[in-house]
Amino acid sequence: MSEGRLIAVVGPSGVGKDSVMAGIKAAAPEVRLVRRTITRAPELGGEEYDPISPEAFERAARAGAFCVHWEAHGMRYGIPADVPGDLARGTDCLANFSRSALLKARAAMPDMRVLNITATPATLANRLAARGRESAEEIAARLRQAEKPLPEGLDVITVSNDGALETTVKEALRALRREEA
């Protein structure tokens, strides 16, 4: 049996990572959609995640509950410690990541691909405003972060999510399957 791949999904806030990931999972049910632990209040919505207090997150991290964890946008994020086991059993795992955590993820799980989802600044601004979670200043800050480059030396697949979601999902699946062959 071959080992599974960690598919680390990255892209700026508002690009539609969660929607693309849900579309991939629907089309490829054998893929594990990884549920993150986040120090975000449960009522803020967005992706399905396990909310946790900063203090509880720190305790969980010290106890080894995460294979990778990081801080971004004033919150802490953790990928469950059972993901490497699923990879070893041949399951591809799809997880939402921060660009800043990619090198840590590759160190923990070397067979990693990065699915980099992009969109134009206008698309991002419209989506961020529509979700209603951030102030205008916070949206501006997130848009400034959108242009940050990925770390060098990663295996990256880039797809645009400016058009129809179905098109983006098909393009991502085609690229991941082509790479698999």
C-alpha cells in the first residue's frame, strides 16, 4: 500500500478554500477532510472546526494533540495528531493551512503537496465583506497579506477560484490526479 499525501490547502482569506475543499471531498469521498482545532469562538462560523480557548490549546499542544500547530491572525490553529497515521495507511488528507506553517508541515509529513488557491483582489475583497466577520481595517490587512509568497522548494499546484466553484474543483482534482499517476 502506498502512503497517502498531505494536501495542504493555502490561499488568502476569502479565496474560498473551505468551499473548494468541500467540493473536492464530495467528488473524492476517500479523501479525509481534516478538521482543525482553532482558538476562534464557535459562533464565528466559516469552516467546521473544533473551537478551543487559548489556554486549552496550549495544554493540548504540550500534550501532543497536534502534529502541526501555528499562530496567524491572532488565533492558534492545530492539525490533529492522528493525521500522520492516516497518511501511513494510504489515506490522502486535505487540510487548510497557513503559508507560515507549510515548512513545519513538510517536516512532519514529507509527502506533502500544496494546493494554492488564488483569486483577484476584487474577488477577495467582495468575499471578505460578504462573510461579515471582519471590520474594514481587518479586511484591508488581510488583502495586504494576500500577496505573501509561498516558501521555496514546495511541491505546489495553483488554481484560480475567480470563476465557478465547480470549475475550480474540477481543475484541482485533475491536477491532483495527474500528479498521482
